[in-house]
Amino acid sequence: MPRPRLLPEPVGLKFVTQETPPDWDAEFGYAGPLELEIGSGAGGHALEYCRRHPEVRFIAFEWRKKYARDTQNRADKAGMKNLRVIEADARFVVPRIFAPNSLSAVHLQFPDPWWKRAHAKRAVIQPAFAQLLYDKLAPGGLFDMRTDVKDRGESMLLILESVGFQNPLGSGVFHPYDPEEVPSTRERRYLSSGEPVYRARLRKPL
């Protein structure tokens, strides 16, 4: 897939400046499950997931403007009403725009592993942010995580389970591939090449 060009119109900036959660029912025009994706990349997962699940209101964060704008543009051209893309760092906006217990699911796919030790603090899943995501999820809510780096996956599992997420397969256990899951653009390449992907589907207890 060719890299998208940078479209001129920013996406989702009205949410970035909000200090309190918006009225999501009014924003989408209907009530339904509210789901969050952190780091939507080229948009493959967000677009296909929203196509399969029109009842879901889906908020996708992507800090790279080129990808964020291209994903929203593709959704708009397809007449997709249930996706909002926000070009921003989720860590600084999510705390303000989602109420506690309001999310049905959080999706985190292939976050940057930040290989250098000095950069490790930039990783998305840190204890404080993991706790915040736990608090934003409704009881029974899903945390859907995927990575291609095993030790980063193990580290994220450790942190997520430490703040209260339950792993139905047991502590520290990755989940097998489920063909019903929606793959991201990146994951499709791994499924074709046979390279491993480390997955987990954790739950906030009821």
C-alpha cells in the first residue's frame, strides 16, 4: 500500500482542546458501544472494524497527521458514519474526553517498541496510563492488544494485569490467533509471511 500524501485538513482537532467529555450520542447521532483505538497507523483495522460493526462508535488516535487524515478521508468517502480519527497523542487527550466506565473496548496494536533504554518512558503502556485506561473501560470491557515484539508484549501484559485487567487464559499468557478478529494493515503482512504476532484479550472484571 503506497504511503498517503498529507491532506490539508486536520482531523479531530475539536476534541483535542476539550476539557470535558463530549456528548458522544450527539456527535455520532446514535447511542451504542464506544470504542477506542490507540495508534491506528494506516487505518486498516479501524476501517474494516467499523465496516463490520456499524453499531459501534469508534475513536481512533494516530499522531502521524498523514495517516490520520488519510484514514478519516477514506472513511468519509466510503460513507462511514461511525469513525472519528483524532490526530494527536492519545496519552494527553484520552484522560479528558472519555468519562470513567464509558468505553466498551480499547484496541492497541503494534505500538512502537522504543528499542533504546533511554526512550522506554515513551512507551504507551506505562503503569499510570494503564490504570487510566482501566478506569475508562466499563466493567466487562475488552483490552485488545497485539505486538510483534515478544518481550514488549510480556512487559505490557505484566503492567496491564497489575492494574486489574484479567487474562482469561492465565497470567502472562498470550492468546491464539482468532480468524474472526480484524487485522491491522501491519498484521495482514505478518499473517501472509507467517511471522509471529503476540496477542492478548484482557477484560476489566464485572
